[in-house]
Amino acid sequence: MENLGNILVTGGAGFMGSDFIRLLLEEIDYPGLVVNYDLLTYAANLDALKSVENHPRYLFERGDILDRESVLRLLQKYHIKTIVHFAAESHVDRSINEPGVFVGTNVLGTEVLLEAALSIGNIYIHHISTDEVYGQLRKKGAFTESSPYRPRSPYSASKAASDHLVAAAGITYGLEYSISHSSNNFGPWQNPEKLIPKTIYALLHEEPVPLYGTGQNIREWLFVRDHSRGIWSILNAKRKNTVWNLGGGIEMTNLQVVETIIRVALKYTDHSYEELKKRVIFVPDRPGHDFRYAINMTKIRKELGFMPRISFEEGIEQTFTWYHNVVSKEKNCLHHPC
């Protein structure tokens, strides 16, 4: 195991950040201190960390990534040697309506983090990015680590800018960094505004299931724990100034994703597949909706030996079961206070 020292996880109460912390403390039993720094905005949920909240090597600090003094204090106080930077606004629809918020958190927040790390020195940063910085693909091809940046939404543009800031810090100031671009993540604890949990919640509450356009936009899917394992592989490699692509190898249209979820939902309902399928409604497409993303994982597979373990179907089974338990508890609490 690479000596990464004490680790600061920004956005550690979010969907992906919390899973990474659970991986470190429950699956890997990381020997160093793991500090979670999160502002606890709408997408954060400390309940996702209940299983580790009393762990002797876990600490939570509430704060804003834009607060320079707070970030610097944390790095010094806990003698941080590694930063895993998840903190970001990530929902494309929200970025269309509130682009300034995304520039603030994703661009300026990253700049604050870099400036603080550089002022102390000898800190390694792994920056979590997205395949959306590469723009969109048509029906063939896949993004590689050398694909040109062509962001098409305020969200992806803000992530592209943060990528460039990290890479520039490496060239200009000698910062040790790595960047990973992942495909769409899914799994337990994801905010219901995203496609998969939104669909599950709609089916469990017997509500319509909205799909943009004709549902033919294509995404590649990666189970969140596989994403965490991929990041861990990168951290252990600790290759200076390196970019990695992390994908699940599972491409599906949005309609195929919903159909897969419906098939799993049959285990929890008396309705037929045809009855559930009728709940799917097609709504006007959002502006600049990218047609397709796909990741070429040759580099990380060959150099680090990383491959996802969880199939899409298995991941959906786990995810649906988790949300079903959450909704069942919510319904019970209406009648018997929990």
C-alpha cells in the first residue's frame, strides 16, 4: 500500500465521496486518518456515513471549499498528505439554470484547494472529473485520455476548467496530481434527481417515469463501488501528472436503463411489465443534451490492472433493493414514528 498519509476527502458526504470513505474504512481498513470536508448542501447526506461515523480514524469537518482559511487550517491541523477532491456541483439540469453556482464551486473551489495545498507543499491531489468534459460522441468511438475537451453544458465546462487548473498547477508549480474521468455512476445513496434513483422512486410511488426526448441518448454506467475501487488503484499508483479514464464498459440508451429497472421492479409489485412500462412518459429534451458518452479504459486496465466487478444488472438489483428499503421505512414512519 502506497504511503498516502492522512487523507482529506472533499465532498465526502456526497454520493461518490461517501462511498469512497466507506471503502477506505470498511473494505481496505486504511491505516491513516480520513477527514471528510463537506458543506452539507442539498445533495449531501451524513446518514450515508453512519456505519463509520464512530470509526477511530474518521473525522468530519463542515465547511465550504471556497473558504480559503478553513481549507488551509484543515490541511495544517490534520497534517494532510493526500487530497481526494470530489466536492462539486454535478447536475446538468441545475447547471443550465444556475451556471454561476457551478463556476463558483467547481472552478473557484478547486483553485482555493490548489492554492492551499501549494502553500503548504508536499501534498498530492487526486481530482475527480467526468467524461462529459470531452463533449459527446455519435454511434461509434470512445473517449481516451488524450481526447480533446469539448464541453457542451455549464456543468461540463466548469469541470473542464477545474481539470485545466489542476494540470496547470502541476506544470507551473510542480504539484503532484492525478485526474480521473469517470462515466455515469449509480448505486445506493444517490440523490433522486439522477435518472436511476428518479426512476426507482417513481416506480415505487406509482408515479410517471419521465424520460428526455425519445430516450435514445446513450450513457456508459459504472457502479459507484467500482468507481471507488478505481480511484484507490490510481492513488496506489501515484503516477505524477497523470490522467485516467474510468468506465463501466456498459453502454445503454436511457430507455434501456429504465426497462432494466422495470424488470427488477416486477419482484416488488403485482403489476405486469406492460403496466409499468406505460408509466414511462417522454418529455421535451433539455438544451444541449449530449447524445452519447463512452470511455476507453485500455490505459487503466493495462497499467493498473483495474476492471469493474459489478455488472449493470447486479448493480441495479442492489440499488433497487436499497431504495425499496428506504421507501418502505418512509411509509412505515408515517404511521409509526421512527
